Amino acid sequence: VQFDPITYLRWAKGNHSTPAAVDLASSGMASRSLEDLNPRPEGLQLTAPNFYGLPALHEAIAEHHGVQADEVLITAGSSMANFLATMSLTRPGDTVLVEAPAYEPLQRLPALFGCSVAPIPRSESDGWALDPTTLGEQVQRSGATLAIITNPHNPSGVFLDAGRVQALHAACADHACTLLVDEVYAEFHPHDAAAIGGLVQERLVRTSSLTKVLGFGPLRLGWALASAERIAHMHALNDYAMVMHGSINELLGLEVWRERERFVDEARRRGDFNGDIVRRFLSSRDDLDWVDPKHGILGFLQVQGTPDTQVLADHLLHEYGVVVVPGAHFGRPDSIRIGFGASADMVRKGLQSLGRALDEGKR
Ligand SMILES: Cc1ncc(COP(=O)(O)O)c(C=O)c1O
């Protein structure tokens, strides 16, 4: 297989090996520890029914989303759900549409399966939204069999409501194209989980995980929601990758799920509180613009008069110990992506340093 390395992930993993003093790059809540589970689960066991995932976790995920258990596939994070969905939905030579700017792995995935990729342009001048009519026309013109989007959008954090997602899905389905929606940040936004895609439908696959909002990425637990036929096909592909699931992960995942309301609530409150800090900072600067994502902990800042923010990002890291993601990783070098899921003090400190670096002319 011919493939290109995912430069963003190389960059992100390299960064984590020498943690920055101020992290404005991470896109999720900081990893929690076992002590955050209260009470700490007793009687964890190595062996549990786990060839296809723990039934109780399966059912809990299905119930939360208002779907049947056979419409859920438990995976090693949403990364694996996206991988299996793309593999299941493509054949070599297909055209796959992927939003741009995008989380790089989503743009690169289709090439692994011999597909070509065309961008679905998203722009700040439209509030990073997606227009169903435009998407439908693009699907028809290109003959694409799969279209991939994130909701909320990484990097901008902008959320499309259930009606919009349903219209995008209909626009794809009308031309025999499947819509894959990565919803890994969705719980930051108040919404009805069962309404977002209109339950499970043909030609719609939704993916998510315990990583970004709940803060349990190290459990490597995610899922795909799709029609029972699609899930069965993905199960068969999964047999090549995972003979069995990690029972300890899934037993812990079930404990997390039982307390998910608390974790979601904390994450939303953190996002809303820190979001106001970012808003106040941005209102004091005329050299930074964003589309306000309203909720969540992600923001994509356009830096005026800066065609490439790499110099700014390097300066922030080396002079101030602050890490932000250069927009080049999303195909938009004039921007930086910030994550504001850290403590309010950290976020203030990071933004203060960003202001200083810009005032010093590091652009
Ligand atoms: C849009 C998107 N999808 C998936 C992932 C990976 O998440 P997981 O830990 O669920 O594999 C990320 C991580 O940055 C992401 O931004």
C-alpha cells in the first residue's frame, strides 16, 4: 500500500513527548484518572464476553442514541470507527469528498483504500457551515460514493444542528453517496443525541468516542452507529484487526458511561467558562478573528497579516512554553487552532503570551 504519513499526528505526538508549560493545542479535555471514577470500580476482571464488545456497554451506547444494539459497533476510539467505515464504504478508484479544512487523518484515509479525495470547502465567511444544495451538486458532479465531515468541525469547533445534518445526509443519499459524520466533539454542544442524524439511516454513519469530551481517551473506546447491515460488514472487517475487544477497557468504559452526565456537564461548563475568557481576549485584539463556536473548547483563529503562523507558533513554544497548532496542519497556514480545555489560569496565561508574541511582531 502506498500512503503518506499523517504529518499532523507526527507533530502532535512529538509535542506530547516534551509537554509544554501551557498547552493551548490539545483538542480534548485532559485525560482523567481512575480516581475520577467514584467509587473506583471493584472487581475488574480480565475475562468478560468481549468478542464483539461488552453487551452492557453496547446496549448503553445504543440506548443513549436511540438505536438498536446491532446498529452499534464498539471500536478502538473513533479513529478506528472512521477507518473501518471508510474501508467498508469504498472501493479502489472511488472518489471520496472530505471537508476542508479537516482533521488530517480523515483527508488521508481514503487514499489507503485506493480512492481519490476531493475537498468539500468550508469557509469562515459562511461561518464554516455546509450547504446541503452545494454538497448535493458536488456529489452528483463527482460521482462520490462517500462524503466525510466532522460535527462539530475540527478545527473551527462550529456545530451544525440536527436539521442541517439531516439535509446534508439527504443531499448525499439522493445521489447514492454515504455521509460519514465524525461526532467526536458533539457532546460539548447541548443537543439531542438521538435527533442529530435522525436516528440510524441508510447511507449515514456516525462515529464518536469517550476521548474528547469525557476525557477517557486512554481507554481507546469509540463506536460507529449505522444500519445493521453496515455494522455487520464493519464487524467482518474488524475481524482482521481485533480478534477480541479489551474487556478491562470496556468494563471501565461502562463505569464511565454510568457517570457520563457528570463528565459531560463538567466539560460543557469548562468550555463555556473558558470560552468567555477567549471571547474577552479576542475583543481586545483587532489582529485576530474567529467564528465563535459558541460551545466547546476548540477555536480556529485567523491571524491578520500572517500568511504562515509557523513562526508565531515556534516563538510561542520557545519563548513562552505555549503550544498552539499551526494552521498549516489543517491546510490553512494563516490561522492557529487553540484548545481551551485546560484550567482557566492556563488559558489566560496562554492567551496573554499569544498577545505578547503578536505585539512583538512575531508573524
Ligand atoms: C475529528 C477527530 N476525530 C477523531 C479523533 C481521534 O479520536 P479518538 O481518540 O476517538 O480515536 C480526533 C482527535 O483529535 C479528531 O479531532
